Amino acid sequence: MPFNEITATPSIPFTTHCYAPPSDSPPHPFQFLDIFHPTPSPSPDALWLIFIHGGAWRDPTQLKPIGHPLLTHLLTSPTLSSTPGALAAASFDYRLSPHPDHPLQTTLIHMSSTRHSAGATLALQVLLSSDSGFLPTQGLKNIKAIIGIEGIYSLPGLLDEYPFYHSFLEGAFGPPPTDNVMAEEKSHVWNTASPASASHRKVYAEYLSSGGKIVLIQSSQDELLSGRQTRMMEKVLEGLERWETARGEFGGHDEVVQGGKGVVWSLLDRVVGEVLREERAK
């Protein structure tokens, strides 16, 4: 079932909030987030589960409601409910590049973070922003886990494998590197934006050695992305600690974040549970 057909109201109430700065008046319609209100209410030190939707950075049918079923599952999971108020959750929209085209998705767990497809790119880019000083050191420590589901990790690698994806890549990141005089600058932009760039390895090493966790999920039945993107990300992480890859027949690209035949949501239960136990042990 395509994501834009998910219309069921979550079993947990939520409220919608604008996160645009006061200078954005009126705010862009995609500068809003949904915050869930489970019972009992989350404690002040609750682990936040943050969902970042995908959609190739530009598909307006791939919005924050896509994450509602996943977040509802985690908030009501019997395996995660032993400590009342331990979890909080939110799903948010973000401004898109022009013109919807090819649907790709992403999820992120932040504080414990899960992301799917293009969302996986965005989640790791938040982590990588610490290298430029945009994300303070404490912010890096607050990201307890990142789960990439059917993620896009290398822009040049994606274009090489799927040349017909060029339009949405250019819409989000500008033209790809060519032999013209701007090639070096464009190459820098595309490589910097690619989580699987070898230049980012030191950021991952710092994050993982300080207690963070990265989980990559890849379905062999994904009809939009092969396993090549995940393999490129694994190459950058090779030799580091606290990361893992889960592969299997989890369904098509859109199906994976909907539960992956039950396997993916069970995996998320385990990962979030591990993070909760580690936080309680501190």
C-alpha cells in the first residue's frame, strides 16, 4: 500500500505544532510536526523517537503521517512498556525541493533516531553537521541511535546506478559534477552531502565510540533501491564498533517502514529496548 494511502488515525492522540522561526510569517505549510501524547505522559528524561519521512526530497505525498503507524507501534509495544513514560515521539515535515517525481522514503530515531530512504540521508546529515560546528557536541551525544531503512547514502553512487534518478537529485543538491569548470565545487557538494563519503568516517568513529548506535536495514525485495547503497555505507563503517546491518525479505521499498512483514518492527523494538537499557544503566 503506498504511503499516501495511509489515512488511519493513530490510536495515540497527537498535537500539531509549528517549528518555523518568527521571521517566517506565515510559516511554510511543511514547517510543522506532530507530537504524540501517550498515557502515561512521557517523563522529562524520556527517549524521543523522531520520524523523518522520505520522498526523494520533493514528493508532497510523503509527509509526517507516514510515520504515525511506526511510532504508534513503538509507543504501544509490550516489549518497550515495562517503564511507563520512558518514550516520547514526534514526526515532522520539512520544506521540499520543487516538483514531486519518484517516491523514496526515510525514517529516523533521534535521541533514538529512525529514518527511511531519503530520510536516512537527512538523519545522517544531522549527525555529520557536528563536523562543521552546526550541531554542538552535546547535540551529538543526545542522538542515541540512528536507524537507516532502505537508505540513500551516496549521491554519486545512486546516480551511477540509476541515471534516471537525476532529476530529483539535481532538484535537491544541484547539478552533478561534470567536466566543466564547476566540477570540483559540485563534486565537493555532492560528496559532503553523501553519508557514505569516506571523509565522514571520523565523525562516525567519534559518534559510535561515545555510545551512539547505527543500524542499517535493507530489503532484498526493494524495487527502488538495490543493496548497493547499504554496501557503500557499510564500507565507511567497516572496522568501527556499535553498528549492524539487517538484511532480509522485508517487502518492497514502501512496505519496509510499514513493518517489513513484522520483522522490521521487531528489530526496532530490540534496538530501542537496548538504548533504553543503556540509558537506565548510566
